[in-house]
Amino acid sequence: MDEPSPASFPRPSVAVDVAVLAVDSGQLSMLVWQRTGNTKKGEWALPGSFLRERERLASAVDRTLADKCGLTGLAPTQLAVLDDPDRDERGWVLSVAHLDVIRAEALELREPVGEVCLVPVRGDLGSGRRSVLELPGRQRRLPFDHEMIARLAVDELRDRYSLGPDPYGLLPEKFTIRQLRALHDSVLGVTSQKDTFRRAMLPFLAAVDGVASGTVGRPAQLYRRAR
Amino acid sequence: MDEPSPASFPRPSVAVDVAVLAVDSGQLSMLVWQRTGNTKKGEWALPGSFLRERERLASAVDRTLADKCGLTGLAPTQLAVLDDPDRDERGWVLSVAHLDVIRAEALELREPVGEVCLVPVRGDLGSGRRSVLELPGRQRRLPFDHEMIARLAVDELRDRYSLGPDPYGLLPEKFTIRQLRALHDSVLGVTSQKDTFRRAMLPFLAAVDGVASGTVGRPAQLYRRAR
DNA sequence: AGAATAGTGTCTGTTAGACATTATAGA
DNA sequence: TCTATAATGTCTAACAGACACTATTCT
């Protein structure tokens, strides 16, 4: 917002990068994508792409997931703007880092568009030279500033799952407290106590008609998120 | 991060907007600036400017405060990227909203560069059509999407001052718990109990040699922020 | 009946909040 | 001595964590 015309200023390229998280058989995991093209070809990295004319950032994130991975995300969250002018050797590129979440099943049931896989997030978030992720093959770390994005994303997801039940809606509409606890324990990397967890979550849940079926033991009450 | 060359994509203009907060005689206040130039001339708005070539966002924020208000901020914090393609009638402009904090004395002791003033933040954050701020004159609300930026900034500042002692370093290096409490109460808009406040803060403080002087009553221990 | 899981009662240690008391300075 | 402020002791209510017990279903 300034005196001279916007057009008179040099403009940066603007990209979005996305840390896509999922819970895959009880393990918090992140989606990585094997780069094609000229730069860092063959390296595993976070998916990203350039913003198109007058496109919303959230749309660019959705499009990236659809084009690169054939996936649908649940709700992109902005994490930070990476603005080091030397972060990309191709020129002056600002990147808006995002977090998004998918259901892991969506990845398993489809044909890969490119080379895409879910890799586990390290419990200790990778101290020192080790990556936050357990990358495939011999690759040590993510390229560019993607390690920082990955760490921001895991922190943000854990913050949100500490505050209330399933903020990203990974569970179906109706769910049991057992399902909710398994999800939260996977995201946070802990094993909580069932009664403590129940009492912490109940204020944010509303019971709905019906109980879980098809399991052994006493059927569990179904809930939905309240308000 | 993508296949085609960055240069081949249309690029948005990128701006920074800054919500500058200060505590002015016990009142949380925000800096507003009376616009000059062609667009929304005369309206009170948040200071902002366009990003220069290969400039860091934090530098652009510092420069904006220096040029428009003759001020030095303490540490810019990114809040969000505002990406509605129609948010600015002059064209496609992305804005990275920031929070920064200044010492109110810095504004009182200098000659105004343009028309700049500190206005109080409303206790209820302005419900409905009322602004978050008590704007001067008859102006009801801030232009563009600045109302949202102002609200994000106040929320962020309060979150940070809820977690630990003076995260933005508004106080001098050594301070008493009385000073710290006055600051926190002003920022959060509450009046806390002195012993509860003390016990909540002590784990994050380290006593230093010396006591406060020049006041009535028993001299207070001086502290600094720990680690 | 036995196994497995859901849901609840209860104890305990910790902590926030509030109030009261003691300590130390200046006037 | 009086007043103002700093610093600490103590009581209470609320809460997290942990354990145990009861309830309900399937095999």
C-alpha cells in the first residue's frame, strides 16, 4: 500500500510448498514427491508449484496436490512465507509454506501419478543433520528449505490436535472415543490414558444416536464434534 | 518448485502491511497512518509498502516504519498472507501482514514524519461493524482488509504475552515484577493478582544484582528474562 | 463363563487463585 | 510511627493423572 503504482515495482515469483501429513497405520507420515524437471531432479522433496494469475493460495495448494499426487486435501493452512532471496537458484522466488492433511487410504487405493510416497515422521523430529523424515534410499535431507517447512508443519499439526478433537476432520462424521484417541496418540506421538483422554475431550463432543458395531466387547457410544 | 521456468509465470505485486502495537500510558494501542497519494487518500490505515527487489520481508517492514513513521520496530512477526485477488483495486497484490511492536515513547519524542498517531485498541475487539480500534474523527473502519490484520495482530500479541515474560522486549534489560505485571495487564486487558502473576512468571525469570530505586516502599528485586 | 472393551467412581498430588502475614524501604 | 510496596506463607477449590471397579457385548 504505497504512493507509487504497484506496476512500477519489480515482482517476485510466488510459489506454494505443501507439507502433506497423514496418519498411516498409526504412524504420522509426510508425503514426499520425487522431483522431475531440471532442478534437483530425482530428489525427494515436498510438492509445490507456482501461483497462477489471480489464483488464491489455497487453490494453488489444492491444484498442486491434485496435479502432482492425484490427491484431495482437507484444508490448507498457511505456515510461513519463506523469503530468502537466494533460497531458489532459479531466481527470486517467495514461497508460502502450507500444511495440509489427507486420509492415508486415499493414497493407497490409487495409481501413482508420479513417484510419490508417505514416509514416517521421526519421533525426535530429527536432531542435527538428520531429517525430520525417514527418507527413502540414501537421501539425508530435504532440499531447499523444506526441512524447516516440514518441522513447522508437524509442530502446527500437534498444536492443533492438543487443543481439541480432530481439528482437520480425519475421522468420519460419527466416531468413537477409541478411534479419536488412536488418532490423537498417533499425531502427537504419545500413548495417553483412556480415562484422562475421555474427560479432556468430552466437553468438545456431542453424543449422537447409535453405537459402534462389528467389534468385540461392549459397543461404544458414537460422537460428533460439538459446535 | 515446478517444471516450467519461474520467469514464465505472471507475478503478483507483493506488499507488506504492518500492525504496529505499543503500550501507551497503560493502554494497548495501534499505530495508524493517514494515507497520502491517490488511493484512499486521507483515510487512516495501517502502514505498508511494496517489497523491493530481492528484499527480505522483515527489512521491508523495518523500512516502512522508518520511512512512513520515523520509527524503529523491535521484531516483525509474520501473521498471514492476504491473497484475495480483488483486495486492492490497483491490481493483483498479495500482502504479507505483520505484527511489530514499538516503545510508545519513541513516537512522542519526535517530530511526525507524516500524519501518524497511536489509537487505543477496543476492549471487546470491536464487534460487528465497529472497528477494533478507536479511530480518530468519523472514520468507522480501516480500509482494505486492515481490520482483519489488526485483529490477528492483537490476538497474536496476547497469545505471546500469555505464555511468557515480555516476549517482545518492551521493558529494559533489568526490570521489576511490578513493571512486568503492569505491561502484561495492559497488553492482555486484564488486572491480574500480584502474587499469582509473580508465581507464574518466576520460572522464566532470573534475579540480577541490585534493586529498584527512587520509589516509595520496599525496593523491588530486579530480574531479567531467563534463557 | 470368559474375554474384551466401554464407561464411571475415587483417590492423590499439583496448581491457580485468593487472602493474610511478614519484611523493608521512605516520609 | 505511618505508609506504601515487596515478598512469602497458607488455605481452598479445581484439575490431571492414575487405578480400580462396574457395565455390556461377543464367542
